[in-house]
Amino acid sequence: MNQTFPLHTDRELESIIAKAENAYETDWSRRSLAERRAIVKKAASLLRENTDKYAKLSVLEMGKLLREARWEVALCADILDYYADNADVFLAPEKLLVKGGEAKAPHGLALAHEPMDRLYRHL
């Protein structure tokens, strides 16, 4: 079954990003690490409990084979657990050495923005 899905417009993308930034600033960033860890762990659990539901979406939207989509859902759950389990280390203040000044590691909307092969080695 082939289906097509409309792309987001630039305005829609800007709105989505603005909502995400607002949620981060007004809610997520104000939660304790324990609260955030519990939410991320719950998300991993929900993925595992509903593997077929999310795998079928991946089949529909990206044309993946069901077995591959199930593997990918499991991988996403593992990645969420990995970040939750290592949040103390990842979110610890870090002083970055730069020439002629000081910098801080950014914390915000971007998460897991790294090559996937690097992530696989950590799981």
C-alpha cells in the first residue's frame, strides 16, 4: 500500500520548533534529573510495550520491512534507556577549553545528534 504524506512548510517547522523550545524552557528544563529520567524510561517502556504499533507506522511511512521496523523500535527504546541511564554524566557541567575564553556545552533541544554507528557501539 503506497501513501504519500505532505511535507511541512517552513512556517509549520518554525512553529514546531518554537513549541519545542517553549516546552523545554517552561517545563522540561525545570524538572529534576530524576523526573526527566523517569519520563525517558517510561517512553522506552511504551515503545517496547507497543512495538508492533510503532513498527507498522514505520512500515507505512518509510516502506521498511516489518522485522526491520521492529528492530528499529527496539533500538530507539535502547537509546532512550542509554540516555536515561547516563544522564548524570551527559548533563554534568563541563568546562570546555577554548582559545581566549570560556565556553559551556549547550543543553537544549538537540539530543543524540551524532552518527548512528557511534551510538550502536555504546549500546
